[in-house]
Amino acid sequence: MIMSPTGGETSWQHAELVTDLNTWAKQDGMGIVFGASAGFILPNGSVHCPTLAWIHRSRLEALTTEEKKNFIPLCPDFIIELRSPIEPLEQLKEKMAVYIKNGLQLGWLIDPEEKQVFVYQATGQITHLENPTSLSGEPLLAGFVLDPRGIWTANF
């Protein structure tokens, strides 16, 4: 699938999410954060690029130098998909289901326009949250809590 560039507001929201997750990840030290330009080759052979991804260091250490330079041949442990105004929600839900089938442990599909979040668990459970005040990454992302209200409305 070819995606066009995002608008200013979506790009700003993305930057806010990257900042929050990466700040936590650097303090935690257990994994690495990847931005929207990273491609991942999932176990089913498909290639996907989530808005944000986090992979535990132990899984990355098992990769060769060449594998790290190219599309990473792993399904991330955690992802965030940020819906832009032009993306159909159902299409993103289908994408999240593919990640879960390929080993994703935790995923958040964030829809800023509707102020809603869909939380995907490795068990297949999906939780729909309306205007949540916090999202917890526990137990996978110990101590990571995101307040999504910070991206509902652009502050520029």
C-alpha cells in the first residue's frame, strides 16, 4: 500500500507520540523505538510500517548486521497506529489484526478525530476506549503511561 504524506496535524501528533515513547524507552533501556519509516517483514511474509514500534533488545540482538540495515524481519512487540483523517478506520483495524496474528504483544490504534483508542492484546482481546485519560503499557512496557488527550487537539 502506498501512503501519501500526512498533514501538519497528524505529523505533529506523530512527533508527540515518538517523543513520549522514546523518552520512556531510553530511561527503561529494555527496547528500541522505531518511527513510521521503518519496515518490518512479518512472519507471514508481509511488510508493514506502523506509526511507531517498540522491540525488546534481546530480539534485536539476535539479528545480523545486514538484517538490521534492511526491513527488520520481526513483528514488533508493541505498536501504535495513529489514524490520519484520510485513512479508513476499518483498514487500520484489519492491519492491527495482521500484527496480532504475527506475534504482536500489544497495540494501540489511536483515532484522534473521534478521541478513541482500540487496544489490541496478544490474546486477541480488543478493548474500545472513548476519550481515555491514560493508556498503560503494562506489563510489557513497565511504567509507560500515555495521556492521549495531549494529541486530541493541535496546540500550534
